[in-house]
Amino acid sequence: MKLLPVPVARPIRMPSLRSLPPEPEQGAVMDPVDVGDPLEAAVDWALYVDGKRQPPNDFASACAAARQGQGFVWLGLFEPTVPQLNGLEPVFGLHPLALEDASGVRQRPKLERLDDGTVFLSLRTIGYVESAVRSEGGEIVETGSASVFVGDWFAVTVRRGRYGPLQPVRRQLEANPKQLARGPIAVMHAVIDSVVDGYLRVADAVEEDVEEIENHVFAVRGVPQIERIYELKRDLIEMKRSVAPLHAPLRLLAEQQADREMRQYFLDVHDHLEQVQEQVGNYDELMSSILQAAVARLSVSENEDMRKISAWVAIAAVPTMIAGIYGMNFESMPELRWPLGYPLVIAVMMAVCLMMYRNFRRQRWL
């Protein structure tokens, strides 16, 4: 269903993320905000009363009923455009700056409580790219974003990226009316719990990559894969950027819950996040050690190759030198006219080369 347009007294300008615009001069004409229909980007929406999904109705009627205290509305959006996000402002009263934060994929995880009591949470989703579909030099870990707006009578979720779908979260909550009856805050907890569970799955998958690289680096005849080590370490840093900033917001959310049971739910998710953070930190340190070991092993291998090359060059220098001397075409040279001179020179060259080869073998240069 289409979102009913809300009349405005006059066009307004959407403030930027960095600073508010200056006050317009008297009589100046302001540019209108480009407002679209957010339902065009909706994956699903519903009115929930006592934790139960109500029969479908038009969106405006559902919002009106929720404003009057009859349950709450949950609207889920996938990759909405900026105009579609702007369309949320007249319906839910969301701040333009918070909507601007929800429009970016690279938004840093953060928690904000707006003046009207609306809670805005931005977090990043993480997905593991299987090796079968991974391009050469491509990402092992791919990130997206998820934003949650929670008010007294609504919950709005905005997701970007191909990982961390929220439809399973909705189905799981709908199968548990008692939890969903707690209101929009239950939606926020379920979204965070789903995202953090995704972190755990990715961390377990990355652990297999780390073990595979470690075994390959320390194998007897293994060749250090420096490029792959750098790729994985780069993605581990990206995971740390996604996980670490969420630590403080989750702790704050847990402390702000008046419902003791709800507080325990958030603390449980916080514990899972700490587990992921510890895993990612350990992997990062381990990859640093593996990288140092791989570079050291590569240097040793290069030194061994250089020693072999130097040994063979030294062996080849003996017959080259003797052949060079006898190739100067002087008349008065030792054993020049002796019939056994040529075989003797060849025998001397072979004897010297064999002695040098034996010596290099003892020195383990060859």
C-alpha cells in the first residue's frame, strides 16, 4: 500500500551531517526536500498487538492505531534511497541527521537517544565469502550495515548489503509472541542478537582459514602465501572495526533497561560480542606472528637459493678460468705441445670441480 502524503506548511531543507544550515533570510525561498515512498523499499511491515501480528490493513491506519497505544508497527526496509528515507520523517518523526546516518553503508556502529525518546542504533553486518566464489585478491569478509529506530509505538529497521537478512528475525519473533509483546525494544534486541550471531559464524569460518594458512606456512615444503596472509589480516582489521565500537553501545543499552529480564537478554548478547572481539583479536595477533614467520622463512629460502647459485657459480668459474687462459693463443705456454696436455687440463678441471662440490655439500650449500 502507498504511504499517505502528509501536508507540510512550507518546504524545508534537510540539514547536513556536519552542521545545521544558516537561518534563511526573510522572504527567501527554500529548496524542497526530495521525499519518496518508503514502502517501495519495504521488505515487510505489520502491526503487532500483544505480540501477535494483526491482519493486513493500510499502512496509515496501522500507524494511527499504534499511536493510540494499540500495539506497535514494525517496518523493515532494504537498501532504501535517500528520498525514501526522507519519507520516514513525517510518519515517525525521525531526525534528519539520524536518517542521514542510516543512508550510508560505512557508518560506524553507534547508539543515540534522540530528544523525543527515539533510540537509534547503527551496526555493521558481516558475511563470510566462500573460497569457491571468492575472486583472486577479493574480500574474505564482506560487510554491510543495519540501522534500527525504536520509538514508543514503532520499530524501523534499515539493512544494506547482502548479508545479515532480517526476515528470519521477524519470523523468529512472530513465533514467540511473549517476547514480541515486550514492544519495539524486543525488535532491537533480536536484530542485535542476529547480527552478533553472524559475527560468531564468520569468526568460526575465519578460524579455518587461519589454521589452513598456519599449516601451509609451517609445512616442510610449503611456500609462504604472503598475499593471502595480507588479505586475511586486512579483513580481520575490518572485523575489528565492525565489532569493537559496538561494545560500549550494547553495555549502555543493557544498563538502560528497566525490565530485569530484558537487561539479561542484552547482557547475554554483550557477552557473545566480547567472545567475538576476543576471537578476532587473537586471530589478528596470530596472523601477525604467521606473517613474520612467513617472511622469515621466505628470507631463509632466498638465502639458501643464493648459496646454491653462488656455489655453482664458483664451481663453474674454475673451468672457465682455465679455458680462458689457454684460449689466449700464446705460443709459449706450459704443456702446449705435449700430446697429453689437453686430457691433463680436463682432468685437473674435473678434479678441482669435484673437490669444490664435495666441500659445498659438506657446508650444506648444495
